[in-house]
Amino acid sequence: MMSRSLLRLAVAGAVATASALLAAVPADAKQAPRTVPVRLLALNDFHGNLEPPTGSSGRMVDETGATVEAGGAAYIATHMKAHTDKNTIAVAQGDLIGATPLISAAYHDEPSVEFLGKLGLKVAAVGNHEFDEGYAELRRIMKGGCHPVDGCSPAGEWKGAQYDYVGANVLFKNRGEKTDALAALGEQPAVRKLLSDWGVPALPPVSVKWMNGVPVGFIGLVTQTTPGIVTAEGIKDLKFVDEVKAANVASKVLKVLGVKAQVVLVHEGDQVNAGQSPDACSAVPGAGNRIATQVDPEIDVVLSGHSHQAYLCKVKDPAGQDRLYSQGGSFGRVITQVDLNVDVRTRDVVRSSVVADNHVVTRTVEPDRDISDFVKAWKDRVAPVANKPVGRITADIPNTGGPSGETPLGDLIADAQLAATRTGGNAQVALMNPGGVRAPLTYAGSPAGEGPGVVTYGEAFTVQPFNNLMQVVTLTGAQLKTVLEQQFTGGPNNQAFTKILQPSANLTYTYSTSAPWGSKVSDIRIDGAPVTDTQQIRVAANNFLVGGGDAFLAFKDGTDLWSGPLDIDAFVDHLGKDNPIAPPATDRITVTS
């Protein structure tokens, strides 16, 4: 499986020897320029937004403080062309696919990957969402071939990504896993030893691109929390190790190959102080900052993703030198431009030359005609499914809520999941993870709708794009309480921040904001009856949660597993009943101090 991908460990998809890399010093050093320019144009967290994203997902604060409409493949293409010169390498920091609108998801994101190839993308780190359909499907996206279940798309057999996917901290759990990574680097004993000591890579750790006669190395990293935020089955043979340690090993590999200009593309980032310019250093130091400040001093630039924020920061590396640390929002709303000079003699980045700018992808420019036609072709292909009305609503049903964390749309989805799993699974209650509710339902609807209040399949899919399987497990009352306690920080499950599960209408409880972890939840009731510790309860949730996703590890203690329909099918079926549907009252969770 690894023979072709690991050859990308060096220039243009072929492993170059260290001697070849080191031999390219100009013959006439006196006449050669001292430095040469390199420009990086970066995207992150595109999430298949070929069409301009809507609502808050399609707006961005620009450099003047104004909020503008932003994003859309045809506009990205126009802006990319405007900022591309002969020194440009286009890169990305993950989540280019996964959690995508129907226009992309219906065809397993082949349209998005094809667009990114047309855009000129050369290297991308994997994000956690690249693993949404599992490692084997990511390999297919990288290498080509038709989907093993759904077959070829209307465009024919998939040819594979035109750019390199890299992930230095993604390893096989089993050191005996067959891989030709070391065979591909057989002529480099030092590299062989580095990688054999490190583990068995499941993805190419690095990619090297030449620009103006110098090699530039790119190290890919994905958040080490990936196992907790994707479906466990698809990555069961993989482990996601510490980003800093992986980056440092990859940096040594590049150094052995003679590559000293090094860039980290990492799918991890930080939150920001809201409302600031995309060019401000508004990042609040967190997981991303840890990586940006701790990776090897040989690494010159850290481009990040995952947190969907825009910032440009200058941090100190372990040697005390300044290092760029940036991110470009999400959904194709920002392109990060990094200009730097590489010394032709040392082949290292001149740190003082690094200049960065976050360009907002405004829609005031002329959209690229070829990409517009490309997007329209895929939109036409998916239109019969996307435009089909599936239900009616009486008003907007938002995916944002009040102080309890409960949301009208989350509640509606939980109700749909309970209805879909009562028969067969004997479900008594349902819980929905808030991160899986990706967009609101709006009363105005989409342009393809049949009028106000109409919900189309495409709109429903935008809300729930993961195609998770509905499952039911038996938990005791005490285990259900533990699940609810695991919504909050401070417990042994290491919940990063409070994540309130959305309950079905017949499940009510109270939580205290001041009580210690383990005693926060009380008065759990099902259909009004108090729940006892020993009571056996059939709990419905998607397979992501049942597998312990989002750090809800107590779900893994469930027994008598039953699997049912896809979550999107449950939601669509529910939307088609008892029309029109009003936004549910968010009164299932009571909060006390």
C-alpha cells in the first residue's frame, strides 16, 4: 500500500539522495544571487465548500474591520491567480475534505480534491476530517480508483490527488505492518535509521519541492486528538503521536537529505480574541502555540489549521529566533501569503525576510470562469437529490443555544434519532454530539426550495454531513450519569472544553456550574421517572459517540450493540413527519449555580 506514497518523501514524488541535494550549489558562486525568493500560498479547513458558503460561514472580518462576504471555489481561484507569481508553491493545512456540502460529499469529495488540483495545490497536511471515511478511503483519494461500494462518479474513474498528502505523526500501531518506506530510502542509512527507530509511517512524513534552485521541505502534522474525533473503526490500525516529537524526527530526515528550508503544515491551532483583523496576532496560546514554539529550530515557518481562525503571529523557536505562526480561517475565506528568501549557499530561510499577509477571499472580484463551470457541472449532477423537498419548518431552527448548551436543532436531531431507533434497537433515549450539527435550518430556505419553510435534502445534509450510523447500546443509570458528567472539563476523560450532548425530549436532567466533576449532574429522568443507578437503559447515539468520540469514553462500556440507519436518513425521515415542524423548546436541561 505504501510504495507510491512514500516515494514522495523527496522532490516531485521521487526520493532524492542527500548527495544530489547538496550538489546543486551554483558553479559560479560569485555571480549567483545570494538569496532567492519563495512564496507560499496556503489554505486550511476548506471542507469542500465549492459553492460560496452561506450564513456566518460565508462572512469574514477584513483588514479594515468590516465584515464581508467571502469564499467560494471560483473566487478562491481568482484570488489565487492574483497572488501567484513564478516563485509560488501552494500548500494546505488539512480538512480540505470531510464534513462537506452535498455537492462534494455525494461523490466522496472527489470534486473538492479535483478542484484543489486545478488550483495548483502541491502539498497538504492531513486533517482529522481526511479520516472521516477511514484510512483506506483516504488512500483511495490519494492514489485513485473508484469507490469500493458506490463505484465511479459521473466523471469516471478517479485518478487520485494531484498534490502530496503528508502526515509525519500518523504511524501504524503494528511495527510489523508491511511498508516499503525504508526500502524506498534504502540508499540513505541515516534516514533508514531515523524512521526505523521512530515507527512505521502510514503516510509520507514530508514532501520536498524545488523553487528557484533550492529545495523547500514540508512536514505534515495532524492533531494528536484525531482518534477522539473520528470514527474509531476507520483508523483502528493507526496511532497519532505527539506533533512536536514527530516534527522533530521529520526535520532530521529533511536535514539528512540536505533540506534546510523547512515548513510545518499542522492541522492544529488556537482560538482567538474575536473581531480582529485576520492579520492581527489574535491567537490565544494553546495547542497550536505549543507546537509552533517547541518544534525544532531548523523549522522556519509553522502554518496551522483546525481551529478555523485567522491570525498572523511571530513566536520564538527553542533557539530564540522569530518564527511565523499563522492560520487562514476556514471554508476558503482566507488565503495566507508568505514571502521569504532562501540563502543559496546555506539553503536556509533568512528569517528576517519572512513576511506574511492573510488575504480575505472577497466576492467583489470576477469569479474564475473555468472553476465556475466546473462547480456548476457538479451542482447539476447532484441537483436532483439536493433539491428534493423533505419537510417543512415554521421558523428558523438554529444550532446555537442558551447558557445550558442545548440548541433547538440539536434537540430536533436527537428526537429524530430516538424515533429511528425505537423499533429494532428498542431505544429509550437519544443523545447527539453538538459538533455534528454543522449548520442551522433557515425558514427562508435555499434558492432551490419551493418557498419559505421548505427544507431540501441538500439543506438537511449540510446540517448532518458525516453519514454516521445510528446505534443503540445498553447503559446502566450510573453509566448514563458518567456519560453526562463527561460533558464537562476536569474529569479523567480529559475533556478539552464543555460539550453538551443534545438530549431527546423524554430525557431531562439538571447540572450545576459550580459542583465538582462527578457531582455536576443530578435528577436524571426518562419520561418523567427518576433514573436509578442499576437501571438498564437503551441509549441511541451515532457510531462516533458510541465509539467514545469527543472523549465520551463511558459509551464504550455499553453492551448489546445494535446498528440501524444512517443519521442523515433518520433526520430526513423525521423532517417528513408532523409537518410543519416548529423549533423545539430548549427546556430539557436545567442549570443551577
